Amino acid sequence: MEMVVRNSRLYLEKKRFEKSTGMSQVYKNFVKLKKVLGLVNIPRRIECFDISNLKDTFPVGSMSVALDGKLLTDDYRYFKIKTVASQDDCKMMGEIVSRRLRYLEEKEIKKGNSFYEKPDLIIIDGGKAQFNTASKIISDRQIQGVGIISIAKKEETIFCRKYPDGIKLDLSDNCMRVLIKVRDEAHRFAVNYHRRLRGRSMTDSLLDGIKGIGEKKKKYIFENVSSIEELKSKTIKDLMNIKGLNYKDAT
């Protein structure tokens, strides 16, 4: 009887998936991934987390998202690290995963917010230590129905509850391609955000020495310029086209 119920549930999941996506092959890939890694659900919605920092300066985190194998860029999110002062990737990862999962417990969060949706699978960009940190947070918060793995760079080793010491999948496998794609997106997103913050800080320091440029004008400049190099490349005419700046400011 238990087997009948299980098969019926899997069949209904399959039909719902095929109806909503029209991708029976994608479904088969995710069913395979669920089985191989011992996941709790078919990983339709995948969220991946990464950390970017350089010598403790502007440490940030990111979240990339994929649904049915397709990237959902509108659901991507940045995190400024708030509670970790040292260069400790595990603690930083723990912070951003905790902050993300907290939204699953919020009753006021509105549908449509990227944090409203519950992930079927969380990917951590990191190794065994990062996996253990994030896995403990999920367990401590008693969050059900969310699988978790980590993918270590270079060798692309996967750590999960079924394989705590790691497993390597065929890199040409479609399932692995999806996981790596989402992981790489989180890394790209985090690095870009880190660069923006670092560039803004340097630009901010440069503007501090210019008479007549206050916080309001800085705001207008940052809305149009993302780095010192870009600011220096602007002509006087370009700068005067920025809201709030006059000829004196531009020169």
C-alpha cells in the first residue's frame, strides 16, 4: 500500500511538472538528481549562495535562482555581511543562509517576493565545511522539504547528506550542468556586487576631496557612474548631464 501511495504521488508530481513546463526530459533529469543525491524533493526551484570578499573588505553574499533549469534573474539577491568581522567564509555563509531562511518563517512576506518561494534545493558554493555550516542551520531551524548540497570548485565535488565526504558526478551530465550553471551565476553575481561596492568606496573617497560635492550630489553621481575609471572617462559635458551637477562641479 505504501508503495502504491508513493508511486501515485510521484506520478502526480510528474504530470504537474510536465503540464507547467512542457519539459518531460527536464523532469527526468531532476528525478534522477533527486535519486542520486538523496534529496527530499524534486529540485524544481534551486537557490545557490556564494560569498565574495577580499582581505575583509566589503564582504558580500549572493543568491542566484533557477526554476525548472532556467535562471530567474529577477529573483537574484545581494547580501551585505553584517555580523562577521573576520575573513571566515563559513560564518559568512551561515549568516546569509540564515537571513534567507528567516523569510520562510515570516507571515507578512508577500507573494511575488523572491524570498516568498520555498526552495526545493539550496546549493552552497563551497566545500565540506560550508556544507556542514548551512546544513546545521536548516536542521536547527527545523525547516522541512529543503534539500542542501555544496559544490567545491576545481574538482566540482558535491557534498550532501547522502555523501558527507563528497561525490563526483559526470560533468557532461545534464543534471550536473544545471547545478554548475546556477553555482557559477551566484559566483558571478557576488563578485560583480563586491567590485561595485569597492569601486564606489574608492570613488566616494575621491569625491570627498572636491569642494561643493555633498552627499546629495554623490548620490546622483553614483546613479550614473560605477567606478573611478568610468568617472575619469567622463567629459565635462557628460558630467554636466548628471542631475545636480553644474559646470563648476564638472571641472
